[in-house]
Amino acid sequence: MARLGSGAAARYDGENLTIQLLQRNLLADYPAGRLVNGLHVPDRSPRGGNLEVGHVLLGGYRMAVLESQVASPGNYSWDGRHLRYRGRDVNIGRLPDAVRTLQDRFPECNVSGWVVLHSPNGNPFEPVIDYPPSLSRSAPAMVHVANAGTLQRELRRFFNDGPQPNVVQLPVLGGLLDALAR
């Protein structure tokens, strides 16, 4: 981990916290929900290569693509495209590309992405993420940013608004599991 830098450690720890959060607080309420971790999806954009996806949560015809990291304490701002901390851009990886690629690969699903920021002190409502007044948190968007507490609420709304949230879409699940083997 030291060789990969502190960003890799923050992502690894964040991914573990997200798995624990989803298993403990969300999957128990959605028996048909399926969590797939560590996908390698071929990028269909001109960049090419593989997209590394931390987590995909599938429920009915809804797919949540999640990237996680442990974040420094403080306030972050999200304008719908850029995540900033103390005036500097924070890397959200290629999450928008991953969401777009998975939406193209599974057109029958509604795909959205979340960057999950976990607090190092374990408070689910930290760090604080500020949205500008013109950006509605409840409006459909390709990528959202949330702390652990807000993520739970937003994912419940996302899956409850979709058709047949208690049905496992086996062809979609099979395609996601196929992305694990690459």
C-alpha cells in the first residue's frame, strides 16, 4: 500500500467501510439486492483500457455504481462535476466513465453513481458535502457525492423508486459477475 501512495490506502479502507455499511444497513432490507465488488469493465470510450469499479449494487432494474474513500475531516463541495476540498479538486477516479459504460452495457437498467466519503472518526454524517443551491440533491444525476449517512437514504430512495426492486435480474447479474473474471 505504501508503494501505491496514501490515495490507495484511503480507497481500500473506504471500500471496506462501504461493504460493511451496505451489508449491515441496506442489504438486509432488500433480499433481492446483489452487491458485486471489484469489477474490471472494458472502457468503451476513446480512452480504452479497463475501468476499475469498486462496487455495484443491483436491485431490480436499478444499478448503483459506488466508489469509496476515507476523506479528510472538513467540508467538501460538489457542483455536479467537480468535488473540491479547501479549493482543490479531489480525484473521483473514472466513476462517470464507469457509469456511462455500464449504462451502455445494460440499457434495461437505470444506472447512477455515488462517490462515498467516509469519515476517519466513524461519524456517518461527516464529512459535510455542500451542494450549490442550483443543484438539487434529489434530481436525477449520473454521479452523486455522499457521506455514509446520506448514502443510505439516497440508495433507499433510488431503489424504491425503481420497478421491481425485489427481483433479481439474472442476465444483468451474470454480466456483472462476468466482469469479475477479467
